[in-house]
Amino acid sequence: MKLHTVALLLASLALAGCSSKQPITYTAPAATISNPQVLLLGEVHDNKEGHKLRYDDLRQRVEAGWRPVIAMEQFDRDSQAMLDEAQKGCLDAYCLIKAMDKKGWDWQLYYPVIDLALSNKLPIVAANLSRADASKVVRDGLTMSFDAATVAAYKLKDPLPPDLRRGQEKAIQEGHCNMVSEIMLPGMVNAQVARDIWMAKLIREQQPRDVVLIAGNGHVRKDIGVPRWLNAIEPRLNVRTIGFIEPDGVVGSYDEIRKVPVQKRTDPCRNLK
């Protein structure tokens, strides 16, 4: 695949979903639910009310005594050493965000979660695929960012299950205004799946400590996202996933859905057009 095509793919992967007209099944928040081994908390990346609602959920659990690791999509896994140093030296989220100097995210939205982690000495884990590894996956295939043991454990030399590939293709098209070309789609699917596998792998490495994953709704979907890969190998974990979904938003399978109001924004399809 040509380098300019790879660059287009990577740029496209940074975009969050447009809308779909699928109906939303709403489940009311259940404050009495016990904490699982793994809690996956989704987001529409730019939705301020969704971020507030998710933070309140996590804050209440932590104030009640829960002490999980906080894994975050917003940090690339190859920056973990830098993130560890920032956690040692920083007393507040502003310091850590400045030290990491990671572009591409609205850090004001993540400030409360990071501050909660620092205040309660909850380790923060960088959970996302690095840009360099994403390039390898897009260009050369799904296995290129993993060692041999991981390839074997997750059976990555086998073709992806048809329902998983179809589900990812549909989600990617919906998230990119149904404007992804057929030549670009396989590489984008592979990159998205690789991100999910890395998140699942890093979550498993934190066990036996409980983990909260902060990531986009697409990553926390039970049908095609991180939960599927978490339970692809033994031992199976107690996983709960919550999607924070706008009306008419892209919908998948979750244990619980929290409705959030639509965030006012310019047409997300404009640049793709």
C-alpha cells in the first residue's frame, strides 16, 4: 500500500463516529451494581455531558473505596515510561497533561478523570496502539504489532471471524459518513482490531488488580470491541461495559447504555466530503 494511502487511513482513524438511525435501548444507571474485574466506560469523544456523566460514575465508585487501574485510550502504549514518570512527579492533571504533550484530544474533558486517578494514587496505563504500530498494521497486516506469543494466543494468523469483520466494516463506514473506499477499508479494520487487542492485552496484564478502561464507544462494544478479545483466552474475566450514547448515535452491544444529549458540533462529514 502506498505511503500517502497509509497516511489517509491513519487520519481517518482519528475521527469519531457520525450518526446512524438505529434505535437505542436505554438501561437506567444501577448504582448498586458491584464493581467488576474490568469496567469499560465508553464515550463520544467530544460530548461534554457524556464525559461528566462517566466521571460521576467513576468518582462515586472510587469514593466508595474502589481502587482500580485506569487504562486510557488517549495515551499510546509506547509512551508508558513517560507516563510513569509524569505520575511520579505530578500532583494534578494539568501537570501530567503538560508533561505528556499529546496532541489530538480535548484534554479539558479528561482532566477530571486524570485528577481523580492522581489524587487517589490509581495507576494510569497507556492503552492505545502507537502511530508507528498502526502504520505497520495498515500496511502489512494485523499481526505486525504483536509478538509471536500474542499472535498464537489470540489466533491472529487465522482470518477474522466473518461477523467481527462485517461488524467493524459497518461501524467504520458509519463512523466515516459511509465514505470509506473498498481499498481503504481492510486496513482500517485491521488497525481498529489491533487497537482492541492491545487494550485487552494490557488490561489482562494488570490482573489481579481491577481495571477501568476509558475509551470510545466503539472500543467497548461487546460484539466487536475489547470485551470480545478479553474473553477470547482463558481465564475469563468479569467484564462490564457501559456505552454513553447520543440519540441516533452509532449503537452496538453493551451491558448498559446511558443516554447523553447531542453535542452541538459542525458537520463531521464536511472534511471527508
